[in-house]
Amino acid sequence: MSVGHPIPPALREWAQGVVGPVRSARNVSHDRPNSRVWELTCDAERVFAKLSPNPTFFGRETRALREVAPGLQPGTVPLLRGTDPHQQALLLSPVAGSPVKSLSLTPAEQRALHRQAGSWLRRFHGGENDLCLQDRLDAATEIARAAAGADKHLNRAGDLISPAERRTVKRHASVLEHVGALPAGYIHGDFQPRNWLLDTDRRSSVFGAVDLERARPHAVVADVVPLACGPWAAHPALEEAFWTGYGRELTGEEERALRCLSALDAASAISWGVPNGDREIVERGRATLARLEVQPA
């Protein structure tokens, strides 16, 4: 967590107009340049004030919190207390629990966590009948945009990506352009353990998720790319537990799309991670391309 960047006076003043006097404001941003979140302690409650990185993310998170979050189990996703479009600011209720990355979980507890994550995400995704026509068109466009983005990632990466890795990325991008129909829904957009919370103080632990700034209509398989490239790669039992919680397995076309999207994610991870000094994400990207190089697209 970041310890710098005091809360901007204008953000604090706006928040106080919604929830009353703010006693303290603690920076709880992720350790990345565009993350700006403060935990506010007020007279009667605790809330989070967030400045979105850009208008697109502000619009996406606002819509998800207004239209999707209220249909989920109470307390498992933030509730929207207020927005200020001028500052691109959101005021959010807390989600009970501790960040999953701060917990020491046994293998059995990890499997239970991924099963709960799958169940939560299935409810968040909803179904294609929950999407309007424009949303369904937007979801299809997202896949086309992902396939077309391969060259952008490769150009940005330059010689950070080897010729063999480059061929793997291009091959999977080409396959993604011709993939068949994919189930669509409203995706979280950054569904990975850094955005998961687990409340272990209840009789049975309760899963929650935060950070909806990338939520949007998309092929639902796109939401599991960070998991397929991350914890599932070394622990297939976690993937099995997740799909048990989700309630269905991937279709054949979704499996093809997942491999393709993983290749593109890997290229993006390397091209971003090297100049930003994020060794973990770079290693994840290279490991993903190494696996995909010997697999059929």
C-alpha cells in the first residue's frame, strides 16, 4: 500500500458534504501510479474515496456499482454512496473482510476461496438476457479489439519479446479473430486475488470483491485470464474449484479464446512490466507464452 499522497482538499470537502465531518484520511492506494484511494473515518461510519484514473474508468465503475452491485449478496461488493463527475470521484461503502493476499490460507482454504470466487463471479456476470442489444454488440467488439491489439503490445515491447514469443502472440491473435460465438455478460475486468476480500469472522467465510473500474460487457471468459495466467497455472485444483463454484465449465470456443486472450495478456504484461519494474507480472507473462508455445491455439 502507498503511504504518500494526502487526500486532495477538494475531494475531502466533497466527501464531507456527503457523509459529514472526516476525522482522518488514510491512503490505501495500490502500489501503482494511477491508484488513488483513501479510507475515510467519519463520526458514524467508514467509507472510501476514490479518484478514477480517467473518464472511461469512472463511467465503468459508476455504472457497475449502480446497475450490477445492488443485485449481489449484500456486503460482498461496495455500495455507491456518491459520485462527483467533475473530480471523477466515487464514495464507496467498505466491504467486510481482509485482503486475500494478506491471509495465510491452507490448500483446502485456497480451494474453498476459489469456489466462492467462482460463485460470486457467476452472479456478477449474469446472462446475455441481462444485456441490452448495445451491450451485446459492445461485448463482441471487445473480442475484436483484443485480437487487433496484438501489434500494439508487440510494438510497445520491442526486443523485450523474443522472436519465438512474438510468433506465439501473433498465432493466437490470428485464431482469436475467427473464434466462434462466446457467452457474454457483465465482467469485473480485474478479477484476481489483489481485489478479493475474505471475511473470516462469520460462521462461514464470506467472499467479496472490489475495484470495478474495468467492469463492462464482454465475453465472460475474459474475466478469468488473470487467474489462468496466475494461480491456476501451478495449481489446477484451484481452477477446478472455481468452475465448481461457477456452476459450469467452459465451452470449446471459450477454451480457445482463453488461450488466445492469455497470449495477448502475456505480451501486455511484458511490455508494461519491464519498464515499470514489475518482475512478478513479467515472469507471469513469459511463463504463459512458454506454455502456449507448445500448445495448439
